[in-house]
Amino acid sequence: MPLGAMVALASPAQAAEEATATFVRASDWGSGFEGKWTIRNTGDTTISGWTLKWDFPTGTKAGSAWDASLSSSGNTYTAKNLSWNGTLAPGSSVSFGFNGTGSGSPANCTLNGRPCDGSGGEVPGDAPPSAPGAPTAGSVTDTSVKLSWGAATDDKGVKNYDVLRNGSTVATVTGTSHTDTGLTAGTSYTYSVVARDTAGQTGPASAAVTVKTTGGDGGGNPGGKHINLTYFTEWGVYGRNYHVKNMVTSGSAEKLTHINYSFGNVQGGKCTIGDAFAATDKAYTADQSVDGKADTWDQPLRGNFNQLLKLKKMYPHIKVLWSFGGWTWSGGFPDAMKNPAAFADSCYQLVNDPRWKGLFDGIDLDWEYPNACGLTCDTSGPAVMKTMAQAFRNRFGDQLVTAAITADGSNGGKIDSADYGGASQYLDWYNVMTYDYFGAWDKTGPTAPHSPLTAYPGIPNQGFTSDAAIQKLKAKGVPAEKLLLGIGFYGRGWTGVTQKEPGGTATGAAPGAYEAGIEDYKILKTRCPANGTVAGTAYAHCGNEWWSYDTPATIAGKMAYAKQQGLGGAFSWEISGDTANGELVTAMHNGLKG
């Protein structure tokens, strides 16, 4: 569609009704576009409020909007005026915009129920349905709740009902009852119901009811005494289209105990924000938002931080930490550690900034790697890890202070390069990165699982296993309960492989959606299903590709290992690689219970 092409070209002379709406692509950058709607009052009376609806073809989507409240149901989008731009005098106009993807054009456009070209037409029944009766709960179990409610009324008839759990739709049903399943024992959930009429209009929500499932440990911790933590990546809101709300709709939020928001940067001796737009500025529409409420243009905090605050309100058991560093941004740690107290204070001030008060429960330090080589090589000395941990504990007090650390258990390897044992007395726990042992950076192989739990005959490097790392850390004095086992929600793979079993030769990295040699579990489970296991993890040979990754079954085995070893729990990198129904988080949760 050429830049500036219009969908509706009505003139006031044609208008049998009161207004027209026209659409243009204000800009187009190939991978996305800026859409702009202009609403004009073509009548001789003032308009008090407007609602614009249109359809996009499959493959074209509207995202964040400004100067309007935008929601969607399937391919149908509804934009409504904000408090300050709903009144239009005769001859005046108002515009709003949104970011979109795809090449399609709007269709079936209506403005306040009439065609957008001003050609007239009957106004459909404008009255939305009434609120349904307040739901009542019956047959409450450890994992399910049966809900019933009184029917709503509507002049055109009620089509169906949306059942909302903690503000997010979990089911759409035609009757007046629903059994919500897959819940966590001993956990409270708040339910309400919204009716939809045959014209597609939704009415007000019913009164809410809060129900607590039976069982559980009584402590509000879905993992019992074990930690089930995941990393949520800041950049995932872009190409991956993974947002905080996905943790709710997948059922993962109720099963997680902690979320590490990654990553903040380390620059100039200080902690700094990573991507301010994603963290604090990105506007969320009602359908994208955790609680179903759209961001407004003038609210002080938007983005991931506001969505995480909403998540914590719904799931008060969840603790959120801000993780700093990571593979790409670890280069700032050596300079920052020239003044550990000042470094820790800068991080404390940022983590506890009043703008996002109540969001973060602590900090996670992801230095890859102190006194060892990662993206670059560091020569800070073996004491630097302990010095850093002590400085951060002194500044953060009772808040959580954790660290993501190497899992290189080889003799003279990265664990031997720093005083992880001495540092552990100041830290709440370590996230031991027990993955990425082997991959297509060795482009000719041999093929090997990237996250082996134990050694196996033919393993390319001794000490490159989860168990070797755990045992070495224990031997250095790290308490078992301060160790979390790492689970990768992705696979690593090669191409040009003819051998099904590990140890085959390859010609290079297998193709991946974002980077060669790596792919999300949610893709691999159908693209290249696992057909073997080795060393407690899975592998797959399909065509000429060879992949390794964890499945719900292998995760169950790893969780059993974590409990047998007395570990504090487990963590995952990172949650957008899981399926839409959160099957990997669920496997970790189920394996850690008890």
C-alpha cells in the first residue's frame, strides 16, 4: 500500500450521518508501519465521544497506540476516545496513531456504529449487555474451581461470556458456568465475568469473587520451600512479542516464585537502565495489559515496569529482582569494582528509584565472568567476587542480593578463578548457568548436549556438566540451599549432521529464528521433536540437523536431582522460549513441589 494511501475518502456532502474516518500509513519502515486515523465531524451538531471499529486481514496487526484507547478481539480492532479528545465541534477533527505490522488495509470500518465513509446506514443496538451476576464458587479442589453466575441481559441477545481470573481472560463460554483448571494449591484467585452481545459489544464486569484453592504449603509460595525463578528479558517485547501478560495467560505466574528482569547495564562505574522505552515508556493497550486496563498518555510509569507492578499486585507471592550485566553488558564490572561501595550505592539508588517504588525486591549480578574470560577477559583477581558480594550486601541490607555465575566445573576452569565460596556468605543464592556447555561455535562438532546433567562416554570436555559444577561449588563451601540449577528454555543445534547419536560431525550451525545455532523450545518441540536422551537431557536428529534441549520429562529428572542434592531450587533462561501454556515452567513447578 503506497505511503499516504487512504481507506475512506468521504466528503461532507456525501455524509448522511455525522462523521467520517480516514486512514493513512504515516510511515512505513518495512518491518512495521505507523498507522494514522483521522475522525472528522461532518455534521452540524457536536459529537460527544467516538468509537471506531475496523478489521485487519490475517497477518496485519495493530500494536501500541497513542491518543486513543485501542483494544482487539481476533482481527477486529476498537479505538475509543480518551478523556480529552472525545468532543468534536462541527467541522473539527481529531487524529490518533498506532504502530503496526503487516501489509493489509483496514476493512469493515464503522464510526459510532455507522460506515466510516459517511454514507449512512442503520445504527446497531448501541446498548451493551448488562453485568452478569456475581460468580459463586463450588467444587473447589487443589487445582480447580467451578464458577457459576447469573445471566446478563441485552436487547440483541447475549452471545457469550469472558471469564476473568485476576483481571485476565482465561475462558470464553456460551453458558453461565465454567470450571477453571490448572491452578496452584493453596492459592487465592479473583474471578469476574463479562458478557458479550451478538453485536460484539462487551458490558461491565460482574462483581468479583476471590477463591482460595485447597492444599498447598500455606506460605503463599507455589514452589513450597523451593525457588522456581525465571528470567524475563527486556528485549522480548519486540520481535519475540512476549510481554508480562504472557506469564499470566500461560499459567506460569502462579507457579513462579521469582522473576529476574534482565538486563540493566553497568557503565561508568554505575548501574544504568538498559532500554528505557521497553522498561518505563512503552504504552500497553487494554488487551496487552496484565489487568486489562490500557495505559494513558499522561501516566507517570508505563512499560514493563508498570506491567510487573500489576503482576505483583495479582500474584503477591512473586518477588522481582533487577539483573545487571549479562553476556553483552558484563564489560563494565571491572571498572565499577574499582570502587565497590560507590558501585553498590549506584545500583541501590536505581533499583529503589521512587518512580517504580515497590517493584524490585533486590538485585541479581550477572558478571560473565569475574577474573576469567567471557566476551572479554578480566584480570580483577580471585577476591573480586567476594568483595563485590560484601559491598552489595552492606548497601542492600535485607533486600535480596543474588548472582548468576559460571557452571564451568573443569579443573582450573572458571569456578576456580574466583572466590565463589567466600562470596556466598553475603548472597542469598547463586543462579548456576548449567547450560551452553556445547554448541555450534564448534561448527564441525562433535555434536553434544548443551545442558548435560552428568558426564557420559564421549563427552567432549570433562567438567562440563551440571553435576560437576554443583559438586565443585559445594566443595568450595557454597551451601547447597544457595544453589539454583539452571534450565535452558531453548536448544542448540548443528546442520550437516548424519549421525543420530551424540558425537557426530557437522558443517555449521543449524538455522534459528534469531541467531544461527539456537532456537526456542516452543519451536523445536514440533520442528525437530526429541528422539533420544543422554546425560539427563534430550536430543533430536531431523533431516541433517541435530539439536539438544530439555523437555518436560528431562526437566522432571533435573528437578529430582535438585531436590536430592538439597539445592534451593531451579531457574530458567528465559521464559519466552516456553510454550503458550507454560509447559516447561509447569514441569519445573511440579518437580520442585514437596
